[in-house]
Amino acid sequence: MAKRKKRAKVQPKKRAKPRGRRAAVRGKARKVSKSARGKAMKPTVAGAKPRRAAMKKAVRKKEQGMKPPGPEVETVVADVIEEPAPGVITVTEIEETQIPAGRDEREEC
């Protein structure tokens, strides 16, 4: 029997391999630069805390008080009874309506 020819295999695409997981590795301390090594550190003040940023307070709105109930629509009726001569009686009826300024007559209905 004749031998089979070997064909070239398809190469898998090269990908970046995921890094191996290390269980709970401690972080390393940062390296201090050479210029900072010779300088002395400032002494820390005990209990010094950064101040919280001041919050902007909302401006309170003025409460609108109830207006005292003013005279709404005032109607005055006057009857005048006169006797100009004996046995003659005159009745005069006068009606007056007062509406305060800034109010329409149509609001009453």
C-alpha cells in the first residue's frame, strides 16, 4: 500500500495567555525616590482630619400668610319714607353696592 502524504496542519492563532492567578499576594511598598530619602518628614498632627466640604444650603421660601378677609361685596339698602303732605306718603328705596378695588363683578356669580 502507498503511504499517505502528510498535510500541513492549520496553526492556531497566537493569543496573549491569561496571567496565572496568585493566591493573596501582598502588595509591595512604594519605592521612595533618592531625593526624598535625605529629607525629613513633617511631623503629623494627632487627630487632624480633613474638613468636610460645606454643603450649599437651600434658600427657604417665605411662607405666604393668609390675607385677612377684607370686605367682599357690600350692599347697602336704604328706605326713606316721607310724608310731604298729610295723607301723602313717599317711599324712596336707595340701593348701593361697593366692590373693593382689584375685584371683578363677574367673580361674585
